[in-house]
Amino acid sequence: MENASLPHKDAAKRVADVVAQLKVQFGERVSCNESVCEAHSHGEALQIAQMPAAVVFAESTADVSEILKLCHHHRVPVVAFGAGTSVEGHVTPPEHAISLDLSRMMEVLEVNPADLDCRVQAGLTRQVLNVQLRDTGLFFPVDPGGEATLGGMCATRASGTAAVRYGTMKENVLGLTIVLANGEVIRTGGRVRKSSTGYDLTSLFIGSEGTLGIITEVQLRLHGIPEQLSAAICQFENLHDAVSTAIEIIQMGVPIARVELMDDVQMAASINYSGLTDLRPLTTLFFEFAGAPEAVREQVSVTEDIARENNGLRFMWADTADERARLWKARHNAFWAAKAIDPAARVISTDCIVPISRLADLIDGVRKDIAASGLQAAILGHVGDGNFHTLIMTEDNETGHARALDLDRKIVARALAMGGSCSGEHGVGLGKLEFLETEHGAGALSVMRALKATLDPLNILNPGKLLPAGPVYKG
Ligand SMILES: Cc1cc2nc3c(=O)[nH]c(=O)nc-3n(C[C@H](O)[C@H](O)[C@H](O)COP(=O)(O)OP(=O)(O)OC[C@H]3O[C@@H](n4cnc5c(N)ncnc54)[C@H](O)[C@@H]3O)c2cc1C
């Protein structure tokens, strides 16, 4: 590797030279201010922090290209930063690095209602996009809990509560504009629903966590806002019954729009935090049904039958849009509700996924692991996909973190043994590095490393993330 021959002591000087040149080119859009750098030194949850040497705010693909050309020339690492909501240490820079903030790139570049697609800049958030789409009768469905950017969502291959019906970012991105490590701009994919030409570069960059290139524009699939939406909740005395209900709904092929689970610990927290005072602290399934009125009636009837057979208590319906919004907001705020149980505690969110038929066994096992750990933890998740999170509450010190990570390792080991993955949606970052070889095998990892070495031979793009013991940045 070219940069390996350069002594580490030069790294501070090289980044200082880059910052000086960036200031000439971008003026006030380059910041070394302590609070700005601190805000870019970590993401959420796994707050391993390292200050960047500077933060530069890009406003266009051309800006990103100029910044990467400069960093490439001086062999300075660059970490893309969308909204910083990722939870596995993805945005924590290495030493002597630049944080490249894309949050000012938030234009909707085109909307094509007749083809149900649009093109946006990568720093736009999904919430702002949906507000701008409101008059078109279309919407973008992928909804991770945080106020994430669409570029960050591509980079983590994000999903959320609606993936059970609409899929993840992988299924909802048609094409990308990407700036490569050396500043070259490429386009992948396009506007068509399918194409059988060439390697699928769009899919390669979806989930690449800023390690292969910087995404500056995204061509998205849009969906029609359904004619009718209905939301309901059903509570269960027993967690296993709730999970079995979700599994059977999927196995029966009910085209449900969302089916989310929150266990009794999470419900107690959310009742307090989100004022769900009409509910009891029992395991709860949140449902959403979408489609034409007749289709919705049928989905509801099958779902109610399945829940009843699994000892579900009565269904409670959210009839108005406001009531639905209140329920889903409570679901999206689950992390903050868990954090509010003890503001001094650290909440560590795990993320694993198994084939749906193994979900009940996995959650039963995880419950035992939680009890054995002596820690408090809530279970919630996108159970229709076989995906769930354990929010582990622990003391915010080294011993507390070690206990939480020990529990996380047990959960991941169970999921992997059942043919699952150590992350259904949060990604690898730093937090999941240790599991990648077990999950993918040495052969697949060496192919991933070869791709990284081809696209980023100097290893300047988010070095140290996604690939365990990959090419190490040597400054
Ligand atoms: C309360 C809460 C709930 C959450 N719920 C979910 C959930 O349900 N589903 C889910 O999938 N995630 C969830 N997340 C995690 C997080 O919201 C997602 O990972 C999200 O996709 C990150 O987007 P971001 O814009 O914040 O990216 P960042 O955190 O800024 O960056 C994430 C990664 O992408 C890279 N990156 C960012 N922008 C670009 C770009 N333009 N080009 C190339 N690389 C880039 C970064 O370098 C980094 O590696 C949740 C987080 C929180 C705090």
C-alpha cells in the first residue's frame, strides 16, 4: 500500500496541510471548532469517540470530489457524516482525519410521479422528503427510528418498521451518484425497475458504510400512499404468544404493513415516556394494515383470528391519523423511553435477525440470557422480519459496558447458530467487527477486502470500519 511507506509522524502535518487548503477553498464551511468536532466524534449508543481534525460541510457532488481529491493526494482519512444516528461507532474518525458532513446536501432534485421515483441529494432526511412529497400522493417507506439522512441510510442498508411490506434500502434504491476515493464521480443503476447489465454496483455501495465511496445523490423508488390505513395493538400476558402471532401472520402470507413488538419492560418505559396511559405494561404487538378497504378488512380478520388463537387480549384500534401517529411515535421513541428509565445508565442496542421460524426460540433463549446476566433489558423489534433489538441498560462505566457486551455476544452467538445475522439493519461499524468472520467465512471476507483494496487502495475512506483486521490505515 502506497501510504504504508509514509511514517505515522507525518500524519498530523499532512492533515494540517489539508485543513489549511480546505479553508482556502471552502472558507467558513470548514470548522475546527471544538463543539462542532465533538458532535462529529461519535454516533449514538456505542459512543467510542475521537475528534476529527476538522469538519467540512459539502454542498454538492463537485465539493465532495474536490475534498476527496485533496485528501487522496495527501493520504488523509475521510469519514462521511450524515446525521450521526448510526449506533455501532460508524462515524467515529480515526486519528488525524477529516469528517465530511453531507447534511447541507438536502435538495430534492427531481420527482417523477408517473414512474414512482425521485432523485435527491444524500443529506436529505427521509422525514423532509416525505413532507415534500405530500402533494404527489407518493411516499418513501423506509423508516429507521432516527432523523437519518438518505445517504446514511444507503450506507448502512437501513430498514425499519415498514420493511416487512416495502423492503429495506436495498430494495428501494434504483441508482446512486458516488464519488470514489480519488475524487472520480461515477453513476450506478438508473431509473428502470430492473436491468440485467453489468455488475450490480448499486447493491455493492448499499451497506458499504462509507468505506468504498461517498454517495452524493440517490435515485429512490416511491410508493403510492395506501387508500386506507388502520392501526391496532394487541397485548399478551406471554411474550412467546406474541412472537408466535407475528410468525403465523407472516407464514400465512398476510400482506401486513407493519408488525412490531415491544415486551413488558419496554412497554412500562414507553407508557411513562410517551403517555400511553390507556395501555398496560404487557408485551404488545403494534399492527398496521394498508390497502383498499376490502383487502384491509380481510387482513384484519385473519390477524385477529391468529392473535386470538395465541391468547391475545382484545384488539384496540387507532382510528384517526393523530392516534396512529401517536402510537408509531411511541414505537419510534422506544430507545429514548428506555434511556429515560435511568438517565445515568448507558443503553446499548443490540440487533440480530434469524429466519422467521426460529424467532420464538431465539427470543426465549435471549430472555434466559438476560435473566442470567442480572442486567435490565427490553426487547423490541421488527418481528415480521425476524429482526429484533435488545436494549441493555447498564452502568456507564467499564465494568457495566463489559457486562452488556458479554450479553450481546451471547445473543449474537444464538442468532448465528440459528442461521441468522449479527445485524439486521444497524450495520457493522466498529461494534460488530468481531462477528463478521464467523458470519461470512474467511473466503467471503477476503473477497470483500479485495474490493476495498481496488476501490480505495490508500485506505482513506472510513478506515477500520466494516472489515475486521482489513488493510490498516498507517497514516
Ligand atoms: C433511536 C434510534 C433508532 C434507530 N432505529 C433504526 C431502525 O429502526 N432501523 C435502522 O436501520 N437503523 C436504525 N437506527 C440507526 C440509524 O438511524 C441508521 O443506521 C441510519 O441509517 C444512519 O443514518 P445517518 O444519516 O445518521 O448516518 P451516519 O450515522 O451519519 O453514518 C452512518 C454510516 O454511513 C456513512 N455515511 C453517511 N453518509 C454517507 C454518504 N452520503 N455516503 C457514504 N457513506 C455515508 C458514515 O460514514 C457511517 O459509516 C436507529 C438509530 C437511533 C438513534
